[in-house]
Amino acid sequence: MRSMATLILLICLSSATPSYGAEDIIIIKNASTHHDALTRKSLKSIFSMRWRTWDDGSPIKVIVMDDDSDTHRKFTTQILGIFPHQLRKVWNRIVFSGTGQSPRAVDNSEQMIELVKNTPGAIGYIPKSHAVENLLLVEVIE
């Protein structure tokens, strides 16, 4: 009886706590970008500003959400496999060493979609729930 009560409590607690899978976040790109699929390793290189140009030589324009954004946290932890503060540390090192710039930040999904659509070479992310028609997606592969 005691183990049954424990099991019921665990089920209730797990359903009360939202769990977010990587499928909750989608990667979006500008139409000029010809990559339809990228590995997690490639995405980590792009968003940590190490991979700076697409295969055709055009610059990669990385667009992110504010560090405190729930979407940003989900993206970094579930897609890139790091915490937001770790990614920020990488960007700060690049900026302070003079070897690059941090990515452009937006406040919400609507701004992300607009900026990615209108910026050649841009890549970003949004919650799957904010997906709209004619949005160019990048498949995340292992």
C-alpha cells in the first residue's frame, strides 16, 4: 500500500512539472541558407560563434533570444547540451578578446521569425508552438 501511494505521488508530481524535449524547439533559417539539416555539434559550433561562414562563404548571422528567456534556456540545454551562462561565457570571451561579436538578441519569437526571414544567412530558434507557414526549418540530426 505504501509503495502504491509513493507511485501515485510520483506520477502526480511528474505530470505537474512540465518536461520539455528537444522537439519543443525548432531551428529556423533564412531562405538564403542551403543547410536543411545540421548536427548538434554543428549547431553548437554555429551558436558558439566558432563556425562563422556557410559553405558558400556567406556570413552566418546568429540570432538568439535573451539569456533569461525560457526558450533560450530550453534551446541551449536541450539542443546544444550546455547551460545559457556557459554560452554567454563563450560569447564574452570572443568579444573581449576582439576576435568576434556576440550574436544579435531578440525579445520574443515574433521578432526572431521576422529577423531570420529578413536577414540573409540568419539562423535562430523558436518554440515549436510558434511555428508559422512558410518558415524554413533546419532538421537537427545526431
